[in-house]
Amino acid sequence: MFVIKPTKAIDLQQAIFILSFYQVKYHSISDGEDPGTAILVVDKENKEGDLYLAEMAFQMNFRQVGNVCPVCKEETGERVCGHLTFSSFVGESFLD
């Protein structure tokens, strides 16, 4: 599992593009009021190879933030977890 917490619309667009390329399943979470609270959670039920390739693509193209993912912070109150959280796109845009 890993999490994408986009900071801008282009970050969200790039994230969905990468996720669709690797055909991994994900779901979205928000508070239902503020679009800025939306996050994408890449499910651990994906084929292992697809999940790893998608995660590597995010490591190469997105900034990593925090020590605890929003899911663990909300569910368990943990201060540190092993799930990567990605925020802003830094790679060369495929969409320009």
C-alpha cells in the first residue's frame, strides 16, 4: 500500500495517469467538504509486481512527504509507519 496526497490538480492528473499505466487498483478518501483533503490509496491487493512498479514510478516522479501516511494517522494514531506518501509531481510531464 502507498498513498498519494496531491497538492495541485496537475499532481492528481499525473498520479492517475501513472496508476492507469500500471493498472493498479486504488480508492479515494476525502472529508466530503474540501477538495484539498482528497487522497488516493493504492490497495495492497494488487498483483505484487504491478504494485512495486507503480511505487517505483512514484518514487522517481513525486516528492515523498511525512513519516506516517494519512490512513495510519487516522486509523491508529501512529506517528511513524512504513507506507510511502507522495505529494507533488517533479518529473517531466507526460501531459504537456
